[in-house]
Amino acid sequence: MKLNKLTSAMAIASLATLASFSTQTISAPIYADFPVTVKDYQGDKKTSVSYGGQIARHVLHNSLKKLAGQGNGAENPELLAKMQSYFANKDANRAILDPVSKEGFTISETDIDQLSKGKNLAGKAYEGAVNGWPGNMTAAEVLAFMVEKASAADAGFDFNNGMDYPQLISKFTMGAVFYNQAVDSYLDEKLAADVKPNDQPYKKGAAYTGKEHVWDEAFGYFGTPANTLNLDAATAHAIAKGKKEALTAADSNANGKIDLATEMTYAHAYYAASTDKGGKTNYLQTITKAFIDGRQLITDANGEKLSDAQRSQLLGHADIIKTNWELVIAEATFKYAGSVYSDALKLQAGIENNEDVKALFKKYIHHWGELKGFSMSLQTSGKDLGGVAVSLNRLIGYSPVLLGNTQVTGIDAKGNYQQSSSVDLNEFALQMLKVQQLLADNFALKARGKDQLANLSALAAKLGSGKNTEND
């Protein structure tokens, strides 16, 4: 990988801003202060970095997830309208519902418009058919369906059909919007030589070239602080949690507040940090460094077209980002398959012992929602996963196996879930192990959180599993 070269002015500025923090060793570059290289630029901008729209969508996502858990179990047109405001509309003056200030962790912004105006989530969602969800819908249609269901759910849960809508909406939005836009657009088609060229502004009067802004927008969707290379994984994770002990490390401009545009951890950057905390991976730093190295390469072109050699290097950085970002999602899918495996066995044991299993069932639904959202996200990169995707969708199903050994198998013309008889909870647990095996066989996983594969042979033998236990 090409070593990053920052201008001395940038390095000095970064060190001067951050030197007061005794909790860090400040030595690495930040994703900020790249100079304007547009030829004959007439404006007053001092930097070409711009990804406010992407941060606005992160905050829309966080706020939508918050709203998805506020239903009272009955149709609620007011809540539905508010959720649609954050999902599909571009309303002015939408309040930031999450992240918000808490004791010892003050957030600078309180309104979406302070980040970027006129943004939504629906308009940037994956346009292909979502095979992991019934109804042959696009991602925007799936999410709109989930939003409507969430508005009438009980604090986000539909116990009859096994749905945790805050988790389903959140995890699939992260993939269908952020991941898809970054890896299947900005780091793909828009890196072509004749698309958004570097010797022209992105649009008339802009302070950034075509390639500078394309790269910035991809970086914004990853959701990591500009100062990530000076943070360890635990700190980056704590920032997303709003922990007051992370404020000093996060507050890179030393204004005493968290600036949501540059200092907050979101979405897949949060999950990269969560995985990296275990010490087996370095996804967060690897992805961020590739973004910074690529941005410096574009800046070094000084407003000229990228040469073939420069574009080749840039595509190399993009490949590092895409490969590791996919692994972040695959690791999360693997982890939650392990959680659902454990939950299913505990739930079955509770039923057999005539226990009150409501809490166990809720936890099981919660983890399945995370598993389902991540597994669907994995399929939105524009890369055909072929039989891997087919098997994932069949093994995980359209819902978890429910208490009567039924499972959602479709949606009728009125949008109601349809259920059919399914495997039992023990067999569904086995399918979760098959999910882990499938992912381990097809992705270069390193963390393998909640790895339960040591139990595969024993459970398969116990159940006499020679039959196909996949669910359509």
C-alpha cells in the first residue's frame, strides 16, 4: 500500500489541535483539511472535504431506529407519519433524535439541517430485488413495509411473527443504503476515468473535484470519525455509545462537544470497532487508512485528471475498503447466527421445563432481527453471491421459528404475514450452525464471534440430520 503523505501544514495543524490529549499518542493522519485543488476556484472554502449529506443520513438512520421502538401495539398514524419523515421525506427542521446530548457527552447539533438539508434514506436504497424478504420488493419497498409494521408494533416487537423492527430496519438500512451506495456506486462506477473526472469540479462552483467528492461520500457512508487512526477500537466503540470517558479522545477540535459530522462513530464503523475490540482483527484502522491513502492520492493529482497508474492505485485502495467492509458485515452475520443458535436451544429447554419463556423469546427475536438485517445487507454490494445468498436466505428464513413450530413464509396481497409449519427449534438451531459454516467457508473471517461450530457434528447427529433443513 502506498504510504500516506500529508502536507506539513496538515500534519502540524492536526498535532496542534490534538496534542493536549494525554490519553492518546497523536501521530497518525486525519481525514480532514485536504486543500482545494479545483482549478480557478473562486469561492472561500479552505478545504475540499465534504460529506455532510452522508452524515445526515447516518443521523436519519439513528433517529428512525429510535422511532421504530415507540409503537403501542396498535395502528398509529402519527408515529407512522413521523417515521416516514425520517425515512422517505425531505422535511425541513427535523430534530435529531439520536445521538443526543447526555451528561458528560454533549452533542453540537440538534437538527438534521445543521448537517445537510433535503436528505432522506429511501432515495438512496439498493434498487435490486431483495430475495431475502418475501414479496419480491426493492430495498426501499422492504424498508417502507418494515416502517409501517413498526409503527403498529409493541415497542418495536411483533411477537406473533417474530419481528424486532428496530433491529431489522437499522441493520438493513445500514447495508441497503450506506454499504450499497459506497461499494456499488462511489467506489465502483464512479471511479471510472470518464465519470466525475478529477480535472473538473463535481458541480459548478464546487470546492472539490469530481473524484475528491466521490471518495469523500464513500468515506462518509462508512461512518467513522475523521480522527480514527488516532483512536483504538474500544474508544471508537465507546464514542458511538456516548460514554463520557470517550469525550476527550473524540473531541478532536477541542470545543468540548461532539461534532456529528467529524467526531461520531456510526453504523459499520461501529461494528468494525466492536469486532476489533476482540483483538483478532483490525478492520476499522485498515478501512480508514485506505480511505485516507486514497484521498491523499487524489489530492496529490492537484486538480488534474488521474493517470492510469494513479487510478490503478486508487482502485487498489478501494478494493481494500470493499473487501474489509464486506468482512465486517459477514463477521456480524456469523456472530448473530451464533447468538440465535444459543437462544433457540435455551428457548426449547425453557418450553420443555414449562418455564415462562417470554424474556427468552424476546431475546431470540432480537438476535434474529440483527442476523436477518446483516445477512440481507451482505447481498447489497452489487456482487453476486450466487448460491451462498440462496442458502443464507433459506437457512435464516423470513422469520425465526416460532413457538408453535411455524415460520413466516410469505406476505398476502394485503401485506399480512403468512405462516406455515416449519422445523422445530432444535432443528433451527442446527440451521444457525450451518449459517456459520457457510460463512466460514466463503469469507475469510478472523474474529468469528459466538463461534458455535464445535457443536455442529454433535447436534446434527442428535437430530439425525440427513435431511434438508433449509426453509424457503
